[in-house]
Amino acid sequence: MWIRERLESLNSVFAIDCLTFSVMHNHIHLVLRSRPDVVAAWSDEEIARRWLRLFPRRRNEDGSPAEPSKPELDMILKQPEVLAERRKRLSDAR
């Protein structure tokens, strides 16, 4: 089921637990738990890599996110305010 695969993909990026979900014929119900404690333990590089997996600058031929280059990582790592905002967004369920 593509919905489950998409939820698993997003779960691999965000510090949010998907406790349960239910797929209805025209909508979905999710029970999520935000985990700021988990994201706080991630390194700055881990934050940048996860963000670029979610919003890749480049993609592989199969459409999957390409491995971020050093300049792409540095665009986030060398801006403390951007890095802090990315860290917050990776653990915010809103």
C-alpha cells in the first residue's frame, strides 16, 4: 500500500512517531507523537542530511534523493539560524 510506504519514508526523516493510522476510503487518521528529545540528540550533519533527503537538491535516475554533496550540506551547516529552524521542523508535528 503506497500510503504505508509514504508514512514509513517520512518516519525515517522526522523525529515523529506514528503510533497508529487508519486509511479510510477518502481520508486517513494518524496518531502522531512529536519527539524533540530524539532530534536534540542528532548531530548537525544528521539534521542537514535528513532535511536534504526530504527536500533534495538533486535526484537519482529512479527519482530517489541523491546523496547530498559537501556544498549542499554546508549550505545548512554554515548557517546556525537555518540549522536551528531545520532541527525544530524535523520534530514538529504541526
